Amino acid sequence: MREVAFIKQNKEKWLEFELAIFGKAKKNPDELANLYIQLMNDLSYAQTYYPKSKTVIYLNHLASQIYQKIYKTKRTEKNRLVEFFKTEVPLLVYEYRRYLMYAFILFFATVAIGVVSAKYDPNFVRLILGDSYVNMTLENIKKGNPMAVYGSGSNWGSFVGITVNNLNVGAKCYFYGILGGLGTFWIFLQNSIMLGSFQYFFYEQGVFWKSVRGIWIHGSMEIFAIVIETTAGFILGASILFPKTFSRINSFKIGFKNSFKIFLSTFPFTIGAGFLEGFITRYSIDMPNWLSSFIILFTLAIISFYYLVYPFIVYRKTQQLSAKLN
């Protein structure tokens, strides 16, 4: 069957799915489950005969939305918060995985811009970080503790102040996505270039490893979370710019709802990073190498697994469940 005929044959049914998703057509959980099975059959057919078609993307999106609708209306005694992190967010991350890829590509590219700029322009680091901060850090390096800035203030005061600041940066990365993604791009660009120039500055001063041991104890989760928040901002922007088969307002509703959930999922990691920066990073200079390396690799492994590996595991389980239902 040609793709055009396939679309024409099933168009009315798919429109019914959309009405069910937006709540304009009341469906009980059993009816939704039946719609989900039908949709998975259509998706399987499209994946087989039109694998590179936009129809596959469209049906995959509808399937994920109906799955979440079933989940929300289904009676369950499970903890809602646990299911949010265990099922909802991973499925959304899987659905929007290409935006995550875009965010990581942008991250590495802009960090590299910061490194190259700092290497070839002696004044660039001062322009980005400010004279007072650079001068203070140079003094700390002379004293043998380049990470001394993290030891200033009380543990709790640092934790609260740092966490609030990081949540604010993350919120800007996300909510500025409403400007078609350009606001998100600008905030992320600034922070990534700052990171690249900051790390090169320590490399130039011959204390690169000491800076890594300190900065990345909390930075693994903090920076990774900002990449995820940027991903959410891009999703929000794309929902406005590229509505696909939906009306622009319905596309925005879906994009906002889904991207906001992904944004919220970063909070535990951002708070965890703030805790590490307030209570642990200040002691990095006195830590044995193996301990600081373990903390960095362990925190990086946790957040990497959750956003890069676990979504594929959850998606595969839902596919297996769908196959059993069929």
C-alpha cells in the first residue's frame, strides 16, 4: 500500500486519537488501551514499509502521548513521584532524544569556542570572568589552593546560595525557550563559553588537574543538568516553530507539558550538585586523588545513566508490553 493511501485510510482514526489526547473526547482507560493497541499496529506497519517517513514520527508521538494518558487515568497504588521519575520522564527523554543530541553537540562546540578564545586572546578570560575574580584566583594559585574560592562562607550558606543560583540558570535555559529557542541558545552559549575559558585558564596556570578535582566534584551533575534544561528549552521552542500536524496552540500545549516535566526532573541533580559544592568541593585539595576521582565518576555515571541509557530500557519494556498485548 502506498503511504498516501495508508494515511487516507487511517486519518479519521488518528484524529480520534488526537481528540482523546487533548481531552476533547472522553475515553475510559479500557478504550484508551484499545486505541493504544490499534495505534501500535499502525506504527509497526509504518516502521516496516515507510521507515524514514514523517508518518512514523507522528505515530510514535501519538503512541507515547496515549501511553501517558493511560498511565494517568489508570487506578494505581504506586507512588506518583516514583512513577514520574521511573516511567514518565524516561519515555519523554526517549521521545525527544534528538533534541538532547543537539544540546550536547552545542555544548561541546561552545565549550571548544571558550577554550580556543582563551588560548588566543589573553584578555578573553578577564572579559568573561571579570578582573576581580581572575586576580583573586591567581592569588589562590600562588598560595597553593586554586579552589580556595569554594571554601569561603559557611557550608549551609554556600549550599543554599549556590543551589538557588543554579536553579535560576536552569530556569532561564528552559523558560527562555519560549522565544523560539533563541533565548535558551543565548544563555547556554554564555555558560558553555565561560566553562571552556575557565578550564583553559587553569590549564594555562599549570593547575588543570587540581581544578578538575575541585570543579567537577559538583560540576558533573551541575553542567549535565544544564544540558538537560537546555534540551527542554529547545523542545519548548520547537513546539512553537514546528507544530507539524497539530495546530500551533495544541503543539505548544504538548511541548510545554512534556518539556516542563523534563525540566523538573533536573531538580534533584541540581540540588545534589549544590550540596556537593557547598559541603564537599571545599575539601578537594586535601582529598586523595582516588576519592575525588570516584565522586566525579560516580555522579557522572548516575546522571548519564538516567538520561542517556535508562530511557532506552524503559522504551524497550513498553514495546515488549505492547507486543504481549497484541
